Amino acid sequence: MIKVSIRKVFNTKFKNCRAIEVTGIKALDNVPKEYLQGYPNCFKHEDTLIINESKDKKIVLKTGEMYDEEELKKTIKVINKCGDRLKKINNKIRCSFVSKPKAIRI
């Protein structure tokens, strides 16, 4: 699960005076090794969400910071891809761990 809570803020330093403030981040800080070896991936470290879009591109979201509205929309799309990828890997791990019941004759 990855959840980023936001609120809209009026700020003259941003384009069209529209800014988005990150008010909270909920994400796993302990993720499968397989997940971190591929891209995109993201994880939480303290009050920061670290998003690795590719080997060379990293995005950092921090609670309390303000971001451009368009920039954050693009980042949220990457976060959704990260969440979908994590879900597939967790389902794969879960399926390999759970076995079908077997009958034993005594």
C-alpha cells in the first residue's frame, strides 16, 4: 500500500499560484528484495517517499513540502505503477508460499 495525502495551497511562487503540499505518506519501509532490484520502485524512509523511476531518475517527496501541481500529477502516475508492480510481486510470493491441502491416509 502506498498512500500520499495532499492539500491544495495558494502560493505565489508556483505557476498559476497553485501548489500542492504533501501532508502525509503511508508506505512500506520493508519491501521484497526482488521489488527493489527492478524499476519503478518506491519505499518510505522516515517522513520521505523515495521513488526510483529508473536507474538514473529518482524523485523524493517529503511531508510538509510543496510541489508544482503538474509535477505532482506525473509523480502520482509513477507511484501507481510502483504500487501495481509491488502488488504483482507480493501475489507471486504469496502464491509460492501457500500450498494446496493434501489428504493423508492413516
